[in-house]
Amino acid sequence: MNLSKINPLGHLEQKHRTYRTIWISDIHLGSKGSQSEHLLEFLKYNDSEYLYLVGDIIDGWRLTKKWYWPQSHNDVIQKILRKARKGTKVFYIPGNHDEGSRSFIGLTFGDIKIRNQAFHLTAKQKKLWVVHGDMFDHVIQHARWLAYIGDSAYTFLLWINKWFNDLRRFFNLPYWSLSQYLKLKVKKAVSFINAFETLMVKEAHRRGCDGVVCGHIHKSELKEINNLIYANDGDWVESLTALVEHKDGELEIVNWVDLGHEYNLNQSFLKNKQIA
């Protein structure tokens, strides 16, 4: 299994792809940092038998402070519901930003099953534990006030990232996450990520699984730790990534940032600027 392969999807020809499974998380609908237009494009050109929504799909923390819900955010929800109606098996596993949905765990809404966690068996018969991951974040669990302060600082960083990429679009340059670059330059952040990855794999092993699929930390990754699979599907505010399982059971991180789609989005951005 090639666990390190990252594929910037080449959609210049707007080709549809069908996978056995797709995992996405940390969309943060309801926040201005959500890259909903990119996600809509991804959902349009990528189908699967199974679709896992691995937490923080809606950002309740942001919405309780100030309501923000543009049409593109509604379109993402409708697109997912449409996939479920057409036969895709959709599982929604809430995270800390949409923790209110945990009140509905065990129920099914619009053909979408809400679960606290899930266990996925790949085509290669690998048992994967699927969970958001916030319950293994010490700050979230034991210093809630600090988590909210950190969220505000992170929101400011995403605001900088948005304007930085608006400027790049103006010059017809592809998306590049300044916020993620800065975050990964901070030694404490890197140390936290490493500790998180190790803990998640340990918990997966304790549950008798061959690996774990999670989100939460906004850092896509696919690798082996102590002979177990660690997969993080990333996010749709910075990295614009998903984890996919091919028909043969191979796992892969796919990155939606490619010149084809960036060109289309840039042209739309420039057109709107001209109209304004």
C-alpha cells in the first residue's frame, strides 16, 4: 500500500471519478473561512459508494457569534443530501464545532446516518476506526475557554489567508494556504500534531482496528505508525483535501488545488471584480 502518495487531481478535462469511499471533514460551513465553492466542485466531479463526513461540517461556534450562511454553504448541504438520495451511503460523525448534532447520534435524517464513530472495512479487509478526533485533544476536553481563544486566533489567521489568496487570484495565481504554512512553522503546533497522530493510532489499536481515519487538526496525512494506518482527511478551509479509497482498497489523499479548477475559479473572481 502506497501511503505517501498525494495526487493533485488533474481535472482540466472535467473528468468524473468514482471511488469506493470518500472521507471529508472540517468544512466549517457557517464560517467565512469555508472554501465551499471548491468543495462543491469536488462533490460534483467525485462520487463514491460510501461518504463519511468526519466532523466540523457546520461551524456552530461561529454561527452562535454571528450568523453567516451564503448560498454556496446551502448548496453543499443540498449536494450531500442529493448524493444520499441517489444511493450513496452517507455517515455523519459530528466534531467539536458541530457538537450539537451529537444529540441526534443513532438517528437518520435525509438518508444520512448520524454516528459518534464508525468502523469501515476496506476492500482489502482493513478495519478502520472513523472518528473526528476532538475527544483526544487535551485543550478541547480540559480547557474549553482556551479552545475558544485559540479558535478566535485561528479565525483571524484564516481571514489573513482569505485576503492573501484573493490577491493571488487577482494575479491569476493558484490557491496556496498561507495560514497552514505559518501554522506548520510553529514548533509547538508540529509537536501537537505528532502527539495527536500517535495517540489516535494507539486508540485504534486498542479497538482492534488496522488504522484510524480522523480530521480535527486540519493537517492531511496518510502514513503508517507502528504498522497501523494513520489517515487524516485534512480540511476545506486550508488544505482542500479528502481521503479516498479506490475500488481495489488503496487509500490516497487527494488535493483539490490544481491549475484547472483554480483557473476557472480565478476567472469567476476576476469577473465579479469587474462587475463590482
